Amino acid sequence: MTAWADGDALADAVAAPALARFLFTAEEVAQALAVSTTLVRQLTLTGELPCRRIGRLVRYTTTDIEAFVHSFDDRGYQ
């Protein structure tokens, strides 16, 4: 049994989340969605797949990807 000087220190250490990844490349999104990188880029250009631009870099958040996937819930695949 480990003795802690502060009883909450163990709880804080266990509860502290690791730094999560926030931004993904077109290649990573394509792999996650099981589509081609070209399709991801086309969907980005048409505005169907939202993205974040950092200078000339294009990156996607999990929120962007989830919004795109959930957009098919209402309208289905067309």
C-alpha cells in the first residue's frame, strides 16, 4: 500500500487525462472513414466535410468528422 502525503493526490493522478490528439490529416481521416484521400479532399473543397485551416495546412477535428458522419443520419446516402 502506498502512502500519499495528500489523500487526493492519487485521485488527481488517476483522473488527469493524457493530452488527446485534436487535429488529423486528410490521410488519417480517409483511413478512419475507409475512403480514399482524394474523396476526403473533394468533400472538403465542396464544404461537405468541415475542416480547420492553419496557414496552408488543412486539418480535421473529431467534431468535424462526427458532424460529417452524422449528416447521413437524416438524409441517408445520396
